[in-house]
Amino acid sequence: MKDWMKHLLVLLIFVASTMAYFSVKFDGKELLGGDVYHWEGMAHEQKAFYNDGEHDEVSLWCSSMFSGMPAYTVTGCGLAPNPVTTALTKFLYILGDKDGGIVLCSLLCMYALLIVLGCSIPVAVFGAFAFALSSYSFIIIAAGHVIKAWTMAFMPLILLGMAMLVKNKNKFWATIIFSVALHLHIAFAHYQITYYFALLCLAIYLGYLVYSLKRGEKKELLVNTGCLATGVLIAFLMNSPKLLSNYELGQQSIRGKSELTSQVDGKTDKSSGLDQGYAFAWSYGKAETFTLLIPNIYGGESGGELDRKNSNLAKEMKKHGVSIPKTLRMNTYWGDQPFTSGPVYFGAIVCFLACFAMFYIKSKFKWVLFASTIFFMVLSFGKNAGINDFFFHYLPMYNKFRTPSMALVIPQLIFALLGALALNKYMTKDIDKTPLPSKLFGKISTDRFSFSFYASLILTAGVCLLVWIAPGIFGDFVSPQDAAQLANYPDWFVDALVADRKDLASDDAFRSLVFILIAAALMWIFSRQGMVKNRKFVAVAIAFLTLIDLWSVDKRYLNDDCYIKQRAKSETRKPTKADEFILADNTIDFRVLNLRNPFNNSEVSYFHHSIGGYNAAKLRRYQDLIEQCIEPEMNTIYASLQKAKTVEDVEPVFASTKVLNMLNTKYIIYSNDAAPIENPYRNGDAWVVGDVRYAKSADSEMNTLKVIDPSKTAIINEEFKSMVTPFEMDSTAKVELTLSHPNRKKFMSSSQKNILTVFSDVYYKPGWHVYVDGNEVEHFRTNWILRGMVVPAGEHEIEFLFYPDTFVNLTHMSNAIGWILIILVVGYVGYFFYNRKKNETAVVVKD
């Protein structure tokens, strides 16, 4: 069979496997992931604005959450999508739907990398399964983190471009593949994955640098470095609108510095980045790393399902006369994280072969991968490893990201790569029986293969055997959260749950042990000299076993139960009784506050302009406002609700919620099944003030805001003092909202004097422009977070337009580079076929 036919067969295998796994989608069902649900709430305003038939644009400002913020992190759309991105993403979606397409793309990218690295086709298939079917990929798809999964999928393709350069393949195509893969990787905009992967690429490059210098290959090093630099530049320029806009946002988001000062141990703290406790919340436990080998060693997922008949808990419940629910779910997870959707599992055979690679492969490059694996595992420990305190404060940009356990995506790639390279060496070459130095092993005589084989077997199968026989040696199976979560349960209940946790670990340890022993037995049987050709069977068998192993674990977390009918999915977004009441209000604009967890959900944002929302890049100043003012005012409302006999009894409390009033909060939802409370004290869309106070610092701004009445007085930082031209109080002045779009607002003003006007919209300098009768004028920040300006006397039209110059200008450049890249590729292909035709004609003439 020709090679192209073999590759086509592999493609069909990958497509068939993906379709089989996601076959439930053929029944018209859709995945209801938590983050997809939140994203739909965040992006609904942008999508509705774009699809209403009146606007051929995507708003880059989101008015529906946190009183307004840039939409760069909300929607992936731009003013004009890059042609390369558009063409390739459409092709990827043709290969598969949103869920299956991610897995298929991961399979193909890893397969292509291993083929370029010289692996045989069966080994490349094994490596593709090992990388693409790792449990974490499926857990994040189930949770709706599709952007993260897409970003991970392109990591092998980037390494492929680097490998082509090192192997002296066609430099043009190597650079194109590298730049396009990196472009797509960045375009999906999960910058934490990109950050980790960039660190891996840096380690690989430094290893290559040392290797090239030692061999005296300076010219080749310079050429390849130039190609890589060109690829990085192309990818950066094509993504520059999003990258630089997000950088601008990052400086003012919760990932940037707070302008407020706080006292920590007597010292002023104005550190940049996230709060360390918040950033390290999801830290993988050190011993929890054994989940890479044994998935349920720490109980699997929080709220794991137990057998209704055979579990210890079910038996004890029956014994004590307690009814057993139809689905028996308890917190079987007992690790260090607050909760988890499932463990990071690389596969038993994959772990065995990765260990085997470290002993068997002679290449010094393996030490780069080994060191990288250790480094990223340590990063994943977060608060559980003291050195991460140092990294958090001194490793550039590291404190911009949270969830340290995410760093394990890099070992996921490395384990699959090492395992495939080890299997390939075993399959394609004679067994390495080179005697190992007697200094290391004394009188024991051994060779490289035997030592590598048995050492790997002991490190993996040995651990599995210990956990299977005596799971208690790995811990007490008690969670740090048990004290709070199980405090009201009787001792027999807790003891039964702990026994079930032990059984889960023991059962999965036996499961992993069986997979390792089968793979090891096959390798040992066919390890005799002269059986190289027969070892293809071993590679095929191991690939199949790995598919079964990972598939069965993945199905625990992403299965048919995760999908619902499209009609049922649409019903999850039905407005509540409170929503229906608010939607009946025809007022042009106002905001809504849901007292139930307002700052970590997007339910209100789907239907209304919300005081809260769901976004990990909310503005830093707004977060400070939440902590300093909004939450205390919410507590005041809570207290009033507890004392009130009727809704009307609550209304007077809004006279004291001055910050909510200046944010134009008209409705407060206290129950989804009841009409909301209307706030009669809100300031409206815009209002005129007669007094101004200037603040020299952010602390002064915030402290003054807490004591002034924003409906009468404006607080302005002195940096904007020059913009505050002379004004007077005009009691007859009016400023009325006439048009409200996400990226555009219009007001009509009428006054006899120049008036200082405060607008109830969030101030964000990089993008908002204001025009009076078509002429651009200045506006400034007031009341900590809002917009203000001095409006001239008379009748005027005031228009606020969100037009971020950085994004718009760079988008045009990005599109131009994309078209140039396409023209270069088409021209190169045309030139290649022209030359081939010309040479064929020359041969015919010569004959």
C-alpha cells in the first residue's frame, strides 16, 4: 500500500473514532457545558447586535455586564476576520463539529508531528491517541472550555514547523506551517495555554541552541532562528489587533495593578496581577500527580457517582433505613483542590512508555523534555510548592493567570511525545542490548533494554500494584473540605464514603496495572532479535489498547448524559418571572442587579444590562468598586429585606445606595419567581451636578466617593482637572438619552449655561470618543468609574462612540498580511508545478 493511502486510512480511522465518540450529536443533541452557558450570556448582546439585520459590525464594547466593559474577551469576532483564520477555521469545522472537530484536529496535528519526527504510522497513531484523548481535553470540552481545547490542539503543529526546520526540510514550508499554526494557536485566545507552551518552546530552542553551538552549526542555527523569528512575527502581526487590545485591557483589568493602596504587614501593596490566593485556588496536590497513572486514586470528580447497590455507602444507607436516591452522588474527590470535574489522566500505557523513553532513548534532547515536565508539574502544584511563591512574584507575567493545575497540559504533550519516540525506537530498530557500566550496577549484569524495561515496569506497574493491594499507604482518603461538607452526617456515613474512595483508587489501580502488563508482555515477547518486522503488531496493539484505556475514562466525564436536545437547551434560557417583568419596561436603558451571586454568573446579562456578570478580565477599577461600595450596599439591601414585611418597605433603603444609584440601577432581583424591586432613587442615564471635588490620589477618590452624594457632587482626579472648563449649575438643564447601542450612545442636551454632566456609563479611555454636534471633544473620568464632561450651553447632540483606534488600525494591517501570506503560498505552489511541468517538457524534447 502506498504511503498516501496509508495516511488516508489513518484519517478515516480518526474521523470514524471521533464520529463514534460524539455519535450522540447525530440525534440533534447539544452539549450544555457550564462555560458555554456563561459565554452565551456574555456574548448574547454582541450576537444579537450583529444579527439584527441593521448593523454589519460587531460591537467591541459589552454593555450587558459589569456596567460595561471591552468585549475583546467576550467574543472572538472582529471588524474584519483575518482571511487566514477565516479559511482555516471553516475547514476545521468541516472536519468536525465544535466538539468532535477539536479532538480530530488534535489527532491530526499530533499524528503529523510524529510522522515528521520519523515515527512509523502505527506509532504515530498511538501518539495521536495519547495526546488527543487525554482526560483533561475531554473534561474541559464537557465544561464548555472549547477555546482552551482548540488552543491546545495546535501545539503539536507548532512543534512540527520547528522540527521541519531542524531536520532541514523545505524552509519555506516549515516557516509557513510554523507561522500559520502559531497564528491559529494565538487566535483562539487562551493566553495561559500560550504562555505555558511558549515556555516549553523556549526550553526546546535553548536546547537546540546549545546542541548547534557544540556541533559548530552556526550558519544553520542562524538560518533556522531567522525562520522561527519570521514565523513568530507573522503570527504576532496577524493577531496584533486582539493581542495589543487585550494588553491594553490587561493593564486596566483585575490582572493589572490596583490604584488603591492596602497595608500588608505594614507595607504598601500595589502589586500587579491577580491576588495570589485567588490565582492559586486550583492547585494540584503533589501526591495527586499519581492521577496521571491511576485516574481515580483521588476519587475522580467532585460529586462522583457511586453504585446504588454495591457501593459501601449504598449498603450502609440500606442498613440504616435511609432511602437511596436514583443517582447516588457524593464528593468522592478528596484532593487539595476546592472541587474538580475530573482528574488529569494521561493513560497507564502512555506513562509506562514515557518512563521507558527516559531510560531507553539515548538522545540528550530527552533531558530538555524531562526538565520541562518537572518544571510544569511543579507549576501545577501552585500553593502546594513553596517555590511557586517565587515564580508568582518574579517569573514574568506568571501572576496574570490562575488555576495552576492547567500547567499539566504541557506534560500531556510531552508524555505522548516521549512514549511515541520510545515505542518507535523499539519497533523500528534492533533491541539495544548494550551492557550498562558495571560501576552503576556492581556485579549485576544488565543491558540497556532490560534495565529500561524493568525500571519502567517497577515505576508504573509497581505503583499500581501497591495502590491496588494497600491503598491506605497513599493517604487517609479524607478531603480538606470534608469537615465542612460532612459535618452533619453520622460517622457510619462518613466511614462508608471513605471506604468507597479507597475502593475507587484500588479498582482503578488494578485497571491501570492490567493495561501496563498487557503492553509490557507484548513488548517482551517481541523483543527477541530479528523480530523487527513483527513488532508492527505490537505498535498496532498498543495503539488500540491506549484508545480503549483513554476512551473508557473520557466517557466518565464527557458522555451522552452531558448532551441535551436543542429544544431543551433553548428552554434553559427562558426568562424568569422577574426577567419578564423587566423586559416589559420600554425605558431605553437602565441596569439590573441580581442579589444572588451577581458577580459570577451571566444569567442577567443574557436579558438585561447587569451590574454584575461573568468575566475573568473585568476592569480593575470596577472590581475595586464592587469590593469597596457595591457589596456593602448589597448587604444593606439584604438587611432591609430581612426586616421588611412588603416590597414597598424596602424602597427607602435605596436612598442610601448611592453607588448603585449612580450606576442607573433600576431593578433589583431578589427572587426569580417574583417581580423585582424598583429603585426610585436611581440617578438616570445622565445628570447635571453643581459641585466638584478634586482628588490627588486613587485612595482619596474612593474615600470621597463614599461620603458624597453623586447626584449633586462629582469627584474628579486632579489628572483631569485641565479638562474641567468653567461651568455653572443650571436647574433647568436636561440631558436625555435618545439612542443606546452597545458601542454607541446618543444624548440630547438643553441648557442655558455650560453644565458639568455625569453619565452613568463606565469610563474606558482606549476607545471611547465623544462628539458634540459632530465635533470631537474631551471627556474625563468622574466618580471613580463613570464618564463626565462639560457640555456647552444651548441644545446639542452628544454622541459616545466606541472606536478603538489600536484595534481598528491593526485589523487592517492583519488582513493585509493574511492576504500576502495566501498570495505567497499560492504563488509558491504555482511556481512548483510550473517548474515540474517545464522539466517534464524538457525531458520529452530531449528524448
